Amino acid sequence: MSMRSELGETPEVVRSLIEKQRGVIDAVAEAIQARPVDMVLMAARGTSDHAAIYAQYIFGVYNKLPVALAAPSIHSLYGVAPRLRNALVIGVSQSGQSPDVVGVVQEARSQKALTIAVTNDVKSPLSRAAEFHIDIHAGPERAVAATKTYVAELTALAMLSTALDDDGLARGQLAEVPEAIAAALGLEAIVESAAKEQAGMRRAVVLGRGFNYATALEWSLKLKEMTYVLADAYSTADFEHGPIAMIDPGFVVHAIAAEGPTLAEVCSVLGRLREAGARLVVASAAAEALAFADVPLRLPAAPEWLSPLSAIIPGQLFAYHLALAKRLDTDRPRNIEKVTRTR
């Protein structure tokens, strides 16, 4: 099936991207450094929106740049063009086809802002609209649900952040990501068993924090689009501000817990959920987080800033195997198409 085979291609896609696009991304970083850039504006939809949220953390933490998510309808529906002086505008889209994302980049370029397209199609409208283009080199992706292209988008953004600071240590850590992704794929047997056990699931919550808030959002999306489960994603911080009240015995919670500054707070929430009787699926490299899990998914050790690139793999696998358990089409979920053109 296309989705599973494409997911399995992810380690090699990331390895190829790191090898083939380093020079291009270094050149883009030099262009950014030569301009007065005060902030980053990310334009994206769907899965790529979650890559944009990852960018909020990586550019904020490592490059000290504030990052905002564009609201494309301000331009496309309301006819207003926000002032983008001294902004770096990055459009992220697997297909590069969505007119509203393209419109944000076109408007930014007309204002002489620096623009970058991150896409899997060098001939797409988004690629043509931007001053610079980063090809994620993922190859054809035929399944409707994005898998390898999402991880490739994260990789491209991580490479750009690293290039902006010319960080040799970070480059070395990036080079180890394909092995971490391959190790995460090794969790498939555990994930398949858990998915079969949860085949009747109709609702769930997915939790993450910091860099892995993006992972929680994408994990949740995969459950919704592939298995039709009503899966809400939350930062654990927001979850404690009200939504935690819906947890009762047996409620399924999937959580991503990365080692780093967020770990203690995530573990505190997991402890509360355990006391409330939640059924916990936990993806983590940290033993203290896995100790709370009914289904522990031991991720390979990785620096927190790169952990989303491998942490999403068990979420993609879970959605795939849960769809199989529910006897659903894993490549063509109902009501949606591979390329969505919103305005």
C-alpha cells in the first residue's frame, strides 16, 4: 500500500535531502543574513501548518527570531495586505498548489520581502512565486495522507535554522536523524498490536509540548483523516487549562514526551492522567515518561530540537494500523484529495 511504503522511504528521503540541499540552504541563509530580517512569517495549510509550528520553536529558540503564522484569508478574502517590511516569508506546501499560500508569498515578494518556498515540486506555483526555493526531494507521494513529505519539511526547516548560525555541532546531529527515523520505524510491531486493541476507539487526545506540540498536532491529524477518530491535539500547558476535565476511566490519550525542558511538566500531566484512569500511549526516549504508559513506545534518543522528525513516526504508523483494523482505505480516506486548493 502506498502510504506504508512511502512512510518506509522516510529515512532515505531525509538522508538525500541533507546531502543534496545543503549548498542551496547555505546560500539561502547567506541571503537572509545579508538582509534586515526582524521576523518570520510562515504560510501553510494542513500538514504543512504543523511544520510551520515547528518553525516557530526552532527559529525562536535557536535563531531568536519571532515567528508568526500567516492568516492567508486576510489577503485572499478580505483584500488587505499586511505590511511585511523586514520580514522573511516562508511558504511551506508539499504540492505548492494552494492559491492562498501562493498569494501570501506573491504579496510578500511584491513588497520586496525575502521569500522562500519549501515544496516537493520545483515547477509549482509556490516555487515560481518565491525568490528562493528549497526542494524537499521526497519523490512522488501518492497516498492522500502526507508522511515522508512532512518529515522532509521539518528537515528543511531544521537545516535552514542550522545554516543561519553555521552550527557544526547541529549539522552533525542532523546527520544522525535518518538512523533515528529508522529506529522509530522499528516500533511497528508494538504499534500494530496497540492499534488492534484500540480498534473501537472513537475519540482521543494527543498531547505534546514545545517542539513536539507540532508532533501532537500532526499525530492528531493523521488519526482524524485516516481513521475518522475525533482526536484533539493540545499543548500539555493548554490541556491543563480546562480540557483535562473530559478525561474519565478508559479515555485514550496519546502523548509525546521529549527529553529537555518540557519533560518534567509533561510527566506531571501524565501522572494526573494515570490517576484519572486514562489509557496512555506514550512515545518517549525518557524512562520516567514511559513509566506512566499502558503502551510505551521507546523512541531513539535525540536532541529535543530534532526529536519531532522521528517522534511523528509512531503516530503515522498508529494511524495506518488503526485504519487497517477499522477496515478503512489507508491510501484514499473519504472526502479529501491529495492536493487541496483553498483560497
